[in-house]
Amino acid sequence: MARLIDSYQRKFRYLRLSITDSCNFRCSYCLPNGNCIDPALEGPLNLDEIINLTTAFAGLGVEKVRITGGEPTLRRDVVDIISAISAVEGIDQVAISTNAYRLAQLAPRLAAAGCKAANISLDSLDAGKFARVTGQTTNQAVLDGIDAALEAGLKVKINAVLMKGINDGELSNFLDYVKTSPVTIRFIELMRTGDNKEYFEKHHVRADVLALDLVEQGWEVMQRGTLSGPAEEYFHPDYHGHLGFIRPYAKNFCDGCNRLRISCRGELKLCLFGDGQESVRHLLQNPTQMEELQLTILQRLSTKKESHSLQDDNFGTTRQLASIGG
């Protein structure tokens, strides 16, 4: 079977798999009104469907799977899902993206199941700002979850969505944090979606100035690995942790794209900000459908565009990031 290579010769070894679009946070840039899931929709993929899906992608060369949401730890079988994916031949890395609300309790079990890394949302180290953004007063629970993940041996990255007037002045706080903590903090530029036009226009800010500040303070750019995401990360010999930036509005941002996405209901999405998505759920019901599933994935990949069009205020059909896991 052919490998996942698009018409621009980009290789896809990384799958982001959403297992739920439910979330217990109400982040102002994503779900300010909480969950708004249509009850008429089919439920999320079950364990057997997830195994069939992951096996198919592994056969096409995928080596890394990241479990996302919504908030994936809201699923009671999240540990079973990670264990099953870890057992798929060809999958070398399994990771999770989480708000860490339940991570203090789950981290040891996730690690034992084969999870190697956790990306944790933490938009502010200030409890008041955290509550303003998320609608939750659980800042300490997230910090405890980070500590538990590190203790369990997980590689930890912290994602902070950069928002003008909210956390764009917190670089020094995060620098203090990584002085002694072996984590990577990535500032993600706020991205336009279907539901956040007013919020985006009010709070979007480019990360360039922060990046320049780091360089002036002696930070250096790290080399990016083949399975790494789009972040440009920096290191400093006097700090245990790293800092980085994800700048989707930067020129040539999509050149190194290496991941595909599956929604929690089995829809293949070629680009986070692309137009449309095609369900492959009907091909996940039996292992005998494997070849047809793989051929369908390859055919869809041949239509992937060279780049998103965020710079033209075109965010595709992405209504909000919870629906696909970012």
C-alpha cells in the first residue's frame, strides 16, 4: 500500500484523532456558551472503530497519534483507547491533548497504557485571568495535572492561546515557570473560526514581538523533528524548559504540514481550516474493509490544497475548534 504523500510531496506520519466534541470548559475563544452539540448527531467512534481506523492509518505510514477532543478525558474509556492504539503495529507515539482537569488522577494510568506525551491548555498562570478565559476556577487543578504528568514520565507541552489585552503581557511569568520546570510552553496565535469573529478582531495579536524578545534574551531556535508539529521552539542554556510559537498567519506556515485529522464521528479533515470533510465511518465497521478505507484516504489526500487561506479571512468550514480538536 502506498504511503501518505500529497501532491506537494509532504509526508503525513501524524494523525490527530478527536474522540469527543464535549468539553467541560467554556473558553472564550472556542466555546463561550458551552457545548452546543446537536442531540440528533450520531455518537462518537467506539473502540472497535478507533482500532480499525488507526490500523488503516498505520498501514499507510502514520507513526504518531494524538488523542484530542473537545476534552478527551471526559470519555470513560480514554485509557482503553490509548492502550488499544499503542498496541497497533507501526504506531510509535501516542499522545493526548487535554485541559488537564482530570490529569492529576489519570496521568499514571495514561502512562501505563502507552501515552508518551501530553499537550495541556493553560492560557494564563494567573488564576483570575484563567477564570476569565475558561469560565472555570480550576487553575490549580491544571497545575497539579502538569505535575502529575511529569511525575508519570510524560513529555509535557503547555499551549497558551495568545490574546491581546488578556495574556500578551505574561511572557515574564511563563519564563519564570520554565526556569525550573522541564516543559515546553507554546504561544498559539488566536485563529479565526466561524463562531469567533468579534472575539478574534478584538484579541488577535501576532507573536512576532514575543519571539524577538526571546532572541534578544539569548534564546536560540531548536531543530524541528520529523514528527513535530508546526511550533517554532526555542531553548536557553539557563532554563530547564523551552518556549515556542505557533504562527498560522506566517508565510509558508503550511509547507511542513505532516498531520491529518479525524473528527470524533469519523470525518476525515485534510486541513484544520479547509472546506468540508468526508465521513469514513461506514468503512470502520469491519477489518475486511481495510483496503477500501486506505484507498479512500489516499484519494482524499490527493485533493489537499497547498495552504489554508486564513490570511484572506477564509477559515473554511471550521465553526469552532472543539469540533475537530485543533
